[in-house]
Amino acid sequence: MKNSITTISSFRAVAGPLSMALLAVSVARFPVAAEPQTDMAPDQQQRLELMKSKGPDASLTILPVRLGGKPWDRVTEVVGVLLEQQGLKNIELGQTPFKPAETNLESLAATVGAFVKTNPITTSYALYAEYNGDHKIGLNELRAVVVDQTGAVVWTDRQTPQDEAFKKNEAREPMTMSALLVERLGPQLGLNEATAKAAKPGKLAAIMDQRSGLPPGNERAALPERQQAMKRAMPGATLLVYPARIGGNAVSVPAATNVVRLLNQAGLCQAIQAEQPVLLKTSLADPNELKALWNLAREFRDFVRTNPPAADYALYADYAFNPQNAEQGFVHFVVCDRKGEWVIVDMQNSHHPDYQSIGIISRDRCDQLLVKRLAGYLK
């Protein structure tokens, strides 16, 4: 269970639109003055000014971003979509990973340039970035290099916990590191508040939509109306609560008992505990948390349609938690009506205030968060 939790919490919905919205908020600290780099050779300064002058029309290949020493295509895509959101129009995703040696930033920049010479790019510039650290200490270093098509160094940057910009990111996850990278790089590309306002979704946004796992808009459009109908039906309507799935591989009958008790105690509805537990099979292996949530929602919808509840509504929850780390976990739940139509599909993780307010380190706290979230829909 621990590996699944670590994976899905570390790459928190990196391909989902909800996470993209969170990241957009993090990155939207423009306008930020481009920090002058010290000790820059005149020819490199000229190359940087040329790149900056091209603004949104500059073309950039993003080489596979390395996370903890390994290339991650999803993180590379996140960097791309964030730059696209800031106005950069011409972005390509590199397919061949660059493997750095353990060396200083200057030597790293030179080897990135040599790599581009032997692995030609079709764009004017190439970006290489790495987020360093491990699961024990977290991510504690960002290194980035931009070279032009000839391999000449244009821009370099290194951020560590000693740097002010790095200190602003309390949750040092791949997403926040990507946001920091784009915040640092954006001004060097001539991107600013105006270019972000003028930005239009491009092919990177299309990739994210495809990866998100969201159902078609017409399937989601009816949810607000159904939620209002459920709200009007309460507290008299009945809700069948199934034992929560925990860690993707077990169900907890005590969770259902506790949730039923809390719901009835709060007078939110007429909660009933399901007699038979159900272990849904939706995998947690995919790092896209949003996709995992909606896959669970589809599976539960199909289950309810095949097994209509003797209640007005049915609820299924999915928990993951780490008793030692409240940042590594989530609480998902799905509510369907007796026909098997979605009413509520809810996701909570360490990015959300309700999750943070409870501190998810146990099953009991997951139960509390579920009830708090459901109350928000019904009151």
C-alpha cells in the first residue's frame, strides 16, 4: 500500500485540469522582473536577449525532465502546459532523455549543449531541467539549462532551500517545482502577465485533457442539478454507505460504521450501512489522481446500475493515508442515485484546505473529512 500512496501523492494529478488550475495559480506571480544573471559572458547575454525578444513566438524543445534522477514524461508535460498557459506557442516534447553526470551547473550546461549537438532539435531552443532529492529529504534542488539550436548556453538556474524563491514553495512536490521552474524561466522567454492573458490552449493542453481521465462534458453537466436535488431531499432521504476502500486493496467495515454514525449524528441524512462490503478494482498505479478518481466513479456507477440499492442514494469512498506524513494521502468518494447516475464525485488531497484542516494520518480522520465534504454539498 505504501508504494501506491507514495506514487499517487508524489505525482498528484499531474495530468489533470484541476491540478493545472492549482499550478496556474502558483505560477501566476507575473509580472516578475527577470533577474539579471551575474558573471554572464557578453555573448551569452546577447543570446539571452535575443531569446527574450522573441517572446511567445520563440520555439522550445523540453527535454525529458528528471525527477530524482529518472526522466518523467508526465512532469515534462506539466512544464510544457504551464509555459503554454503563460503564452509560449511553439513547444515540442523531447523524446530522448539527457543523462547528466554528477557535476556543477557550468559543466552541466556544457554537456546539455553537447547533447543537443549530437541530438539535433527542430526548435530554436532546448530546455533541460532536473528536480533532485529523494523520498527521505524531499526535493531540495532545481537545476535548469537552456541552450540554443547550436548547443550554445543561453540561460542557467539553480535553486535550493537557501534561495528566497525556493523558500516560497512549502510543498516541494513535482508540481510546485515545475511552477517554480516556469516562474523563473518565463521572464527569460519574454513571458509576462499580458502574454498569459492572451494565451490559448494548444497541443500541450490537448495532451493534458486526454490524460485527465475526465468523462465527456455532457456526462458531467448534470451533476450540479442532481446535487441540488439531493440537497432538497435531505435530511429525509436515505443513503447507503459501503465500507471504504483503503490503499486500493482492502475495505474497512469500521469506516462504514463510523461514517453512518457521524452522518446520522449530524442529521445530514438517513444513513444506512451496506450489509456486504464491495472491493472495487480501480487501480492506483496511474500517477494521475484525477484519472484514478473518475475510473473509480465509472466502476461504482456500473456497480450501482447492476445492483440497485434499497436506498435513495449510495456512497463509496476510497482512502489512502500515511500515519507518518499527512501530505501523502487522499480521500475520494462517489455518490450515485438509485438509478446509478453520478451525483457527487469528490477529490481531496494535501492541496485542499479541508484536507489540510484535518490532517489525514488515519482512517478515522478520513471518515471525518468525508463527512465534512458531504455536509458541504448537503447544507
